[in-house]
Amino acid sequence: MGVNVFPAASGGASYSSQPPASASSVLLDGQLVTASSITTTVTGTGAPWLLYANGASGATITIAGTPYTVTAGSTVGTSAYTGSQSVSVYPSAVAPATFTASTMPSASAWTSVAYGLIGATPTYVAVQISSTTAAAYSTNGTSWTASTMPNSSQWLSVTFGNGYFVAVSGGTSGAYSTNGSTWTASTMPSSHYWQGVAYGLISSTNYYVAVQGDVTTAGAYSTNGTSWTASTMPSASAWRGVTFGNGYFVAVQASSTTAGAYSTNGTTWTASTMPSSSAWDGVTYGLVGATPTYVAVAYGPTTAGAYSTNGTSWTASTMPSSQSWLGVGYGNGYFVAVAGTTTAGAYSTNGSTWTALTMPSSSYWYSVTYGNGYFVAVQQSGTTAGAYFLQFPLPVAYGIYNGATVRA
């Protein structure tokens, strides 16, 4: 059966996909080119359907609430459908194997990047430690615009929550922004090298939590992102990273000890033990299926990694190569880690086993975040290098056909 007997595409761009030989008629075919999805209705005739996808990735085709994963170039059979059925088509997520280069708005030591929604606008924000007022924002993860921090500081970390981007620095300088582009100064409770900041919601209260790398017990928290209160960490360490998930703030340190920490209220901390005496530099949170999972990476060179399913006890893991692992983020089923002065990176679907990925340049990749289908990374090399990975690449062709193959 030749494709010329099939009508023009009924969804997406004008495109006729390659129907399987056993198909008897076209129900829907088209192509996602710029739009990331299509939702429509398709009328079944009592026959099973054949689903097809091809292009930059496969597709997830959801019929009457049942998702079908169709890998690129393959056909999947369904059970029989009768009458009008709701149908949605999305490109399938692909593993973050190779990042693409982007250009930051200035040559700076970009040290942290965060993602948040400003209204309905996806927004990425980056800060730097070059002791200038330089900052940057992006609404697509691929192109950046310069912005200005409220003072020239070593801006070390940025997070997003409850409509606020919140940044911390070396000294007493803090800052917040409600749009990612204009900033207002705030004041930290003491002068420290505030190395990490994270947002979490605990019992309907917003908490922003900051940790410092000066090898003291100083910590800080805020319930509004604009004013801060001192807290106390469980040991004097170079606390470097902090994350939030499943009701726990979890912090790691780069003092090359086994010290870790967790908090269930954002204000008081309890000691935990990491699986090795390493310079734990980054930590993030994600869901592996339904399992809460915290992942930490270490500065080296080292292959040391760690994961926890409760935020309080840790298990060792092994990174795919010996690097100075600096940052780790999570998005849509993948943990991604970046490292310094290398093109090497890594990804994991479970937080415990890792696969190598490739960055676009040998830079001091320091931080990575995820939002709106993009992983976005920044470097501390003092250049304009940036990087991104689109998890749902386009274009994707799709087709739904009447056929005789029943899904097993």
C-alpha cells in the first residue's frame, strides 16, 4: 500500500507519515514541528489501532487516558476502539547524552543557575562570582539576556520558589527578584561565603534555606525570600550544597569529611553521615518512580557519588569517570551531573548508576538545572560558554491508523 492513497495530514504540519503495510485507513497523521503537543479526538470504528512515530524522537500517544510509548521508526498496536476517543501526542523524552552550546551575555564565572515560572513564562536565571553586578536570564534556556544585580558581589547561588528568585553571595549581600530580570537587595544574618540556597514548602510555610562554606556552623533561613534569620548547622564544615524534597532540606559539605545534615523545618538541623570522606559539592532531589531520591556528587578528581531515599542515610555510588563533579540537577526522570574543566558529564535514571554524557566544551561546568523540557548548565571558567539539552526534540511525525494488529 503506497502512501499516496492516504489523505493529507489531519494534525500538525502538512505531512503524511509512513503507515504500516497492514493499515486499512488513516485516522490521524501529522507532525509536531514547533508545537510540543497536540490534543484532539479520533473516532474508532471497532478495530484495533496502529500507532506510528518517527523523527528526532519517538512519541507518547495517549488514547482515552492510556499512554502508549512509540519509539522512533516503530509501530505499536492497541486494543480496539469504538466511538470518539481523546488523543494526545507528545514527543518522547530522550536521554541527555549530548549538550548543545549556548552563549551567555558576558564573560563571567557563572556559578549557579535556577528555573522558575514567572506567571506562565518559563524563566532561567544565572548568577556569577566575578565580583560584578552581572547576571542573566532566559525565557527559552538557549539564548540569554543580561541583567543587573543590586551590588558587585560574588554571587554564589540562586534558587526559585513561591514566585521569587533568591540569590546569596559572599558577605552579607542577598537579593531577590519577582521577574528574574530586576533585583532588590536583601541582607544575610552574618557575613559568610553563602555557598548554597534552596526553596521548600513545609506545612504551608515557604522556606528559603542558605548554607555557607566558611567552615563554621552558620546557616540561615527566610520565610519570604527578602529577610533572613540565623540558624545553626550541626558541625563546623564548608557547607556547599543544599536541596529540598519530600519534606526534608538536605545539605552536603566540601570539607572532605563524612558530615552531612538534614532539616525537617528549615530552621534546625540534624547530623547525617555521608558514605565517604569526600568534598561533597552538589546535591539535588528527584523522584525515581515513586521513590524520593537525593543524589550528591563530589569534587575531586573522584568517582565518588552518593544517594539516599530518605535524606538521612546515604549509600555510595560510582560516577562514570574520575572528575571534579561540581553540580547536579534533576528533571523528568533524569539526574544530570556536571564537572570542572572537562567535556565529561553524567546522567542517571535511578540516582545510583550513571552513564557518561558530553558537554559542548571543556569548561568548568558548575551548575545545572531543569525546566520546561530543558537541562541548562553554566560554567565558572570566566567565559561566555553556556549549554543546554532539549529533552523533547522536534520534529516528530506521528500516525494513527485502523489496523488488524491487537496489542499484546
